[in-house]
Amino acid sequence: MTLEEKLINFKTCAIKDANMQSDSIISNHQENIKNKLEEYELKSKEEYNNKLQIQSSIIISKNNQDISKDSLVIKQKIENKRMELVDKLFYDLEKKIRDYKKTKDYNILLEKQICAAKEYSEDANIIIYIDESDIKLLDDLKNKTNVEIEVSNSDMIGGIKAVMKEKNILLDYSCANKLRDEKNN
């Protein structure tokens, strides 16, 4: 082998070795870039998912607040409508009671209430109060029941109240009291 052949062989080996080292360096560098890219993608996905979860939580929380507010408004409207209907119902009931007071059955009812109160009193001193609108029935009720009857200064709508001062007892058979009790239930 001549010197020139040796030089060509040396040059070929050196280039081959340099190419191998270059390929190795490039391969390592590409592998390093690939790993860093994967890390960056993974980190980006985690950040995206975290931001997405935070934003989703914020949106869900806001929606829940809106739903809660709307629910309260709806409940208030329902309660207002219920109260309106209850008031109308009791207004109609009072009207029907006032119409009923014009019947003979109402007179019989008062007599029964007075007799029940008189029986309950067991001969104790009893005062019966009737509604001011029932004043026209006063004399007839006194004659039929033999009880002291007075006109109440409060609106009872109808019915009677019986007071036994000795026993400290009030029997309230007034329509106003019964309506108030029902309305509170």
C-alpha cells in the first residue's frame, strides 16, 4: 500500500468515524428534542386540563348560583300566589258566612252554641257575646236560652263567645276565630 492509498484509507476512516460521531450526536440531540417536546406537550396538556377544570368549576358554580336565585324567585312567586289564593278563599268564606247568617239555620246554630256553653259552665255565671251584626237576634236568643247575652265590640263575623269569669274561661265559637285558626294552619 502506497502512501497515497494509506492517506485515502485514513481519510475514508476518519470521515466514516466523523460521520458516525456526527450521526450519534444528531441522534442524541434529536432524542433529547423529542423528549423535551413530549415533556412540553404533557405539561401543556396538564395546564390545559387544570385551566379547563377551574373554568368548568367556575361556570358550574355560577350556574348553580343562578339556579338558586331563580329558584328563590320562583318560590317567592309561588308563595305570593298561594297567599293571594288563601286570602281570596277566606274572603269568599266570609262572604258565604255572611250569607249563611241570613238563614234560619244560623239562628239554630247560635242557640246550639249558647246551650253548649251553658251546659259547659255547669251553672256558673256565664255571659254570652254575639256579633254586632246579630243584634236583631238578641231578644229572641235571650228568650229561648235564658242566658245573659251582650253584643261584642269586636268583629266576630258570626257565632258566639262565652265568658265564665268565676272559672276564668273563654269559649270562643266565633267564626272569626275559626277562620283565623284555619288560615294559620
